[in-house]
Amino acid sequence: MSEQFEEQTRIHDFGFSLVSEDELKKAEKELLNKKTSELTETQRKLMGLKNLIWPLLERLRQDPLKTYILWPNRTEKISELMKRIEDHIAEAK
């Protein structure tokens, strides 16, 4: 009888199990905590990226009446910023 019951249980195993309401609430709370931590970390990473890019945008926005931008050593400055952004992304992984 036991072997037959085990065989029937195996055949009719649909991949779920029953849990109590307390177990479900605990699992939901753990999931919420995990997602909240992930969201906080993502927000921190995005703020770091914003802090790298924002000064450039602010400077470009200054004095909009001037048609041309004088930007000596532009290649080096942009390369520096690109490197800092790459480092931030690598650190964030």
C-alpha cells in the first residue's frame, strides 16, 4: 500500500505545496525586504551616475545665448568622464 501511495503521489505531484497563512506572510515579507534592498541599491547606483554626468550638463547649460562652446582639452576631459562612468558601472555590478 505504501509503494502504491508513493507512486500515486509522484504521478500527481504538480510542483506545489500547501503553506499556512503565517508561512505565506513570512515569505511575502522576506520578498518585500529583498526587493526594497535591491531598489535602494539601484537608486544609489543611479545617483552615483547622475553625480558623474550632472556637472557636465550644468556647465553646458550655462549662458545659452552663446553659440559656440570653447572647450580646450575636450578629448582628455571627455575621456576622463567616460573612464569615471565605466568605473562606476563596473563597481555597481
